[in-house]
Amino acid sequence: FFLNAFRPFSAPPSMSPQLFFVRHGEAQHNPLIVQGKADSNIELLRQGRSIQNPRLTDNGKAQAMKLREKLLREQMKFDVLVTTPLARAIETSHIAFEGLCQRCLITPEAVETADPVLAGPQRGDSVVQMLQMFPFLKDWDLSLIREGDNWVLGEEIDTPAPGGKCPPAYHHPLPVEERLEPLRDWLKAMPQAETVVMVGHSMVFDKLLGLSMKNCELVEYAFSS
């Protein structure tokens, strides 16, 4: 039934827009996980994977601002921005693209798989909580977030950190592999849009694009027909 979420937005294949992709800026869990992997430090990995819905670091905000400066310098604007319900993607979108997109919309279909081993970073908040955290979202299209359907409240889970727990939080019930094809088709058929930018996550772009992207890296990509 998740495929049906995209059908109201279907358009003739001839109208396929120009597509751009951006990985979110550095978030609170990223440096801990990167360093933990580099040093084979299990404790750092546990700490990183125990942060629920992490926000951008100061460095991540600076990365997003640097991207914004590039967009302004090159006079790039977009018809539609697509991002996910997770805080790091929303913050990156707002900092880098505010005023540069005609429409901004959020879809859970582009979040990473909510693997319990990864714990907190893949789990987010309700729409009400998102609006409280980011009041500017009142001007964004949140209609693709359907709580209880493609954005479900999960139970409290144990985190990799000893004795730690993540409280109940929201995630997509399907693994990303089962969402890639309808997500790709939806992006390719975006109506009334000549340019679309998606701000998202590395483990989605790895599979969707076959690219390993750096934080706030902007790439143009054309899907094969």
C-alpha cells in the first residue's frame, strides 16, 4: 500500500524533472560513528547509535551554510525540495534551501531502514513534535506523512549503549529496499516541476543512486529509463 502514496503525484514520463541529491550535514551521531569505525572503538559506536533523531552539529550547520552560499553564487533554484521527517534532513534543508525552492515537502519513504541495531538515529518524531521543534514547517507540505501507515510509532528499544533505551519513536515499517522503486518512479514523475532536489541519507543514496556521498554534497543524477 505504500506505493499508493505516490500515485496522486504521478505524471507522464515525458515530464521527468532534472534531479539533484544532497546528503544531510554532519549530525551528532556521525563523528562518533566515523571515529568508532576508524578506531574499531565499540564504545564510540554505541554512543553514536544511541542518539535518537540527532540534530546537526555546529559543523553540520556550517556545511549546510556553505552549500547555501554555493547555490546563491551559482544562482540555483528548485521547483520542489523533498526531504525526510528526520531532524538532520529538515535542518539541512532549511539552512541550505530556504527561499530557493517553490515547494518543500516531507516523505517518510526516503528514510533509512529502522534497524534496531542502529537504534536512535533512524527514529523520529510525530508531526506535532516536528512542528513544535521546527515552526517553519507550517509552510511545508507534510501531507505525505501518514502516522500509523508509513510513519509508525515503534516501541521503546534497547540501545547499543549499556543500560540505555530509546523511548517510543516513529519510523517507516518497511526496509528501504522495498521502497526504492516506487520512490524512484515518484521522483521521475514529479508533476509541475522542472528541477527537484532531495535532501536525504547516505544509506538510501547508496542504494538509490549507487553513490557514497559526503555531508552536504550536491550531485545531479539522471535515472535510466
